[in-house]
Amino acid sequence: MLKGGTYTYITDLGLRRPANVKSSQDECKKVYGVLPYVAPEVLRGKEYTQESDIYAFGIIAYEVCTGLPPYHDIAHDKILAISICKGNRPKSDYKIPQLILDIIKQCWDANPLKRPKVKELYNSLYELYEYEYMDEIKKQIEEANIINEKFTSTSLPSYNGTTLSYTTNPQAVYTSRLLDFKNLPEPKNAVDNKDDGNSIGEYSESIEAIDFTNLNLDNNN
């Protein structure tokens, strides 16, 4: 949502539960949302907080930078929920300026207490436009553009001048729904979520580390 042509606000009316669902103690404990944007602690049953909002902001920022919806090429199911709790985050081959990427990584840290506060996040973003960082961020943006243009015709989704063309998995769901996943692992950061590159928690590689022996794929329980 845009205010005054300058300030943007993120809103979501579908986080808690559908409007036609009656409120009850049991119902209030259930998690509703769009899986890719829901913080791992919330997936495990914790309440939505400002920290979980910061996590969602980090996912949205990554989407804005790459032009791709998070996890667009995989199913949004319990396997993805497990992967998120194990520290895996959206992955694409787009190069993101490091100063911006560092902020995004802070936002989607598995530990809510390590995510920046709203004021800290505002200051970090504002500082990118200050004199101290302006030359460096411009340099990083130019470098990222060169790299992205180089790979556009190969590994990156095609771009027709106005929109990206990419394939979305038929089981990728971007509408709010009940996220009733049981026995999810304790949230943690993936090892490759701490490096300096853009290889952040690649889902396809890390999926091999998940134990499927006790996983019932017929339902979300």
C-alpha cells in the first residue's frame, strides 16, 4: 500500500483466520497465512509478532529484488515447512547488492531476537541513501546489473521488458490458508545462510538432508 506517493506499508488481512470461521480457543491456536512468508516460529505454533513481521519483510524484499515469488518452483507443503525451519530460504541466481542482501539476511534470521527492530531496519535502509554508503551501493547495484544481464539468456527467467516469465509449481499456493503442520523441527539457520554470496539456503540441495521415514505425505499432519 502506497501513502503519499513515497511511503509504502505492508498489510495482510489473512494471517489469523478466514473471516467466515468462528472464533474459538482451539481455532485461535491454528496458524493461517501464506507459507513462504510465515516465520518458522509461527509455523511451530507461536504467535504472530513484530519479529515475524520483520521476517516476512525480508522475504518480500528478496522477492522485490529478484522479481520472483518465494519458492515459486516447488510445492508449498510440509516438506517446505520443514525446510524453512531447518534454515533454508528463497533461492535464485539473481545477484543482489551485498549491502541490501545483508539486511535481508538479518530479517529472516531463524532467531526472532536477532532480527532487526522496525526502527533499526528503517535506519539501515535509510543509511543506504546517505553519503557514506551512496557510492558503494551504486557500485554494487551496477555490478549486480552487469551480472544479471550476463545470465539473463541462460539460467535466469526471461524478461520481456515489463515482466518476468517463469514457471510456477502447480502446488505453490499464494493465498492464505490453514497451515497445520505437526512436529516441525526447532528453527535454525542453515550454514550457507551465513556466507557472503547469494546462495542462500538452496531448497533443492538441502532437501536431501531431511528424514522422510516418519513423514506422512498424504496429508498435512
